[in-house]
Amino acid sequence: MAFKPLHDRVLVRRVQSEEKTKGGLIIPDTAKEKPAEGEVVSTGEGARKDSGELIAPSVKAGDRVLFGKWSGTEVTVNGEELLIMKESDILGILA
């Protein structure tokens, strides 16, 4: 099943966090927080101004992004857990 977000929404795949700290300690699954970093899978066509003019999204598929800890709605597409969020929930693009 293909999924295309509508309007100014973005489909994001979370990036797996590190299993060890910089000092070499292994972090158990119960102590890990969900990462606030992900990769954009797809985007909607963009938001619209009051005049009806389309505002293209600033992110594109393949961009690595940071987003708020509680951003988005978790969905399962083709057995994979993904997030749908508004583009405004994205804090920035990692270069």
C-alpha cells in the first residue's frame, strides 16, 4: 500500500538511536527514549495561503530532520512504524 500525506503533512521514519553512550555504556531498551530524529519518507503538496496560492514544503524525501519529542501521530504502513506530522513540527534539517 502506498501512502501520500495530504497538504502540509510529512511522513517520517524514525532513525534508530545509539545502543551505547560515548563512554561505552550499553543503554537498555527500557531506558531509551524515542529518537527525535528521522528521515522524510514523503511529503504532501504543501499548505495554501488565504489567496489559494500553494506554499511548497521546505523538506523533501530523503532529508534527515529533527522534530519535537511529542510530535506526530504514529501509524503503521506496510508493517513499518512511521510518523505523520505537520511540517511546522519539524525543527530543522540536518546537513
